[in-house]
Amino acid sequence: MSKSPITKRASQIHPFHVMRLLARARALEAMGRDIVHMEVGEPDFKTPQPIIDAGIAAVSTGNVHYTAATGLMALKEKLSAHYQVTYGVSVNPNQIVITPGSSGALLLSLACLVEPGKKVLLADPGYPCNRNFSYFLDGEVKAIAVDASTNYQLTAELIESNWDENTVAVILASPSNPTGTLIDSTLLQGMIDVVENKNGVIVMDEIYHGLVYQQQTHSILEFTQNAFVVNSFSKYYGMTGWRVGWCVVPERYLTAVDNFAQNIFLAAPTPAQHAALAAFSDETNLILEQRRKEFKKRRDYLLPKIQALGFNVSSEPQGAFYIYADSSNITDDSEHFTEHLLEQAGVAITPGMDFGTNRAKQHVRFAYTTSMERLAEGIKRIKKYIDGM
Ligand SMILES: Cc1ncc(COP(=O)(O)O)c(C=O)c1O
């Protein structure tokens, strides 16, 4: 066996279980099985045509050199206008840094805040990569169990009682992955007060903004200038594979973020940045709005159907494209359940363990990133499988 070195952090960062599930689903498909995919965390719709056209036009000029590390000024200006129009907040384009997806934005933000021994607070269940970014930076994580009583979100009280002298930041996400729940804006103000009072910083993940079905969406920037806002063209704009997102960076951290970006990524992909310039056109808006309505239709269909199957959803998902369901009426081992559901019924859903440890074996996540027809087929198969259990 080789004695070449490998870091401790290499063993701290675990793969998603859903990736194993997806690989198995693909293998079954290669053998001729039909699989209903309700595990995938990306829109099934293709990138809107005006965005594709803008990307192709940029590539065909041959001008695919590096942009500035913090991104194309024209794109920052479009984003700045977007904050004004959507939330009524004025954001200086220089404070917007274009990143390779919001993943790049999360890494840059946390690189400013986390160091060995320092701790980040986050909700469990929550987006799995968040804690891994912190481990990657040799930081620590306090995952706080949340449930329907707080709409699966942290609260000012939870932040206050879990804060200690090593805590530096809180990661919030609204809408959340996996629960699709929002943070109420009056409660958000309370959280901001607690964190600012402790001289900490909030990293706010707004990647599912745009995919909110009834409520009005608020950006944290309406309440404070002192938060990192992480966002992306991946989900609402349907650009997952283009790898382009952004971060709104508090003034104090701008030089650090620029330096990190220059050294770690050089820049976000140039064709993707040019393509994203078309994300705010009227034509694209029409397409995206129509898709949002389609996602709402899917949610409104799927939620009562899975409840009728015996899954319990105690906090109605208000956005994103996920339903996080308590499966304890059906199974006490959701990992085992999702594996068998795939093998025997040909339906892929995600086990709770991908999102933390808080009652993870009693939960599953459904993604409605497939057509109404396929959702109906999935429900039919799950029903038959459960009836036969
Ligand atoms: C809550 C949340 N944040 C961030 C990301 C990362 O997305 P991207 O890097 O494609 O912008 C995801 C992807 O699933 C997510 O669900």
C-alpha cells in the first residue's frame, strides 16, 4: 500500500447517498428498466433559448478569454438592476462577485469567515455541502436540529442558545433545500439582530429565489448590508451545467474575496457569463414565469398525493422543487426504503440522511423535477410498492 500522504479532510467529506442512488438508477436504465426520477435537484427544463443563443453568440466571437476574477461588469450591472427591481434595494455592482455557481460563492464567503477551531451554525436538515465547505476550511460545524415547529428554519432563539465564543457565522437558506420552506421576514430581522450583536456574519443562500409559489420573496439585503448573499443562475434560470452564480459581498470583505477568486478560480466561465446576460430579458422572463407556474402545479399535485400514501408533511413547502416528508408511518429506515423502492418499483427518491442526522432515517425528499405524467406514474408505483410491503 502506498504511504503517500492524504489529508484528514479527505476522509471528512462524504459523498451524497443520492449520487449512489442515481448511479444505480442509470445502471438499471442501461439494463432496459424505466425509472421515474424524483431525486434530481435540478430543473428538467432545458436552459431558456435566449440564454443559449447569447452563450453561442459569445463563443462564436472567439472572445472566450478570462474575465476579471470578479466577473463581467455588464453582468454585475444587470444583477444590481435586478436587486433594485425585485427587492427595491440598491446594490453597488462592485459588491457583486460572479462565481462558478453558488458553490463558488459559498466557498469564497466561508473562506473569509472560517478558520481552524471556528464554528458555523446551520440547520439540520439542510443542504449537505454547507457543512463540508466548513470542514474543507478546517472549521467546525454546529448542526441545529429543526422541525415543523419553526418551519424547518433556524430562529433567533436557536442561534442565541447555540452560539459560543468560537462561532463566527450562520448559514441560512430560504427557500431551503430539502424542505422548500421560507424564513419569515419578521423572524429574519430577529436573527440578524442576534448575529450582528455577536459580531458574527450571516451567509444567506437565496438560490431558490424565483421559485416561490405564493408568498412574496424578500432578500436579506432589504434588512442588512452586512450579510454575504449567495445566489446562482442554476435553478430558477435553468443553468446548472453552465456553472455561473454570484455573491453579494459586504464591503469589508471585497478585497479578500477578489484575492481568493483570482487564486482559486481565476474567473467564472466566460461563455456562461455572457449567456447569463440574457437571463433578465423580457423573453426569458416569460419562459421562466411559465416554468414557475408549472413547478407550482406539480407541487400542488404531488403534496396531497404523497400525504395520501401515508407520508407526513407538516410544513407546506413554499418554494424550491422539493417536498421533505416524514416516512415513519411507512418505514423506520428511509435509506433501506429508497434503495428497495428503486430496485423493486423503479422510482428514485432521496433518503433523509443526505441532509443531516436529525431524524434522517424517518425522512425522504421528493423532487418534482419531472413532468406531471412522470409524477403520476411515480405515485402509482410507490402506492403499489407500499401496498405490497
Ligand atoms: C441550497 C443550495 N445551495 C447551493 C447549491 C449549489 O448550486 P450551484 O453551485 O449549481 O449554484 C444547491 C444545489 O443543489 C442548493 O440546493
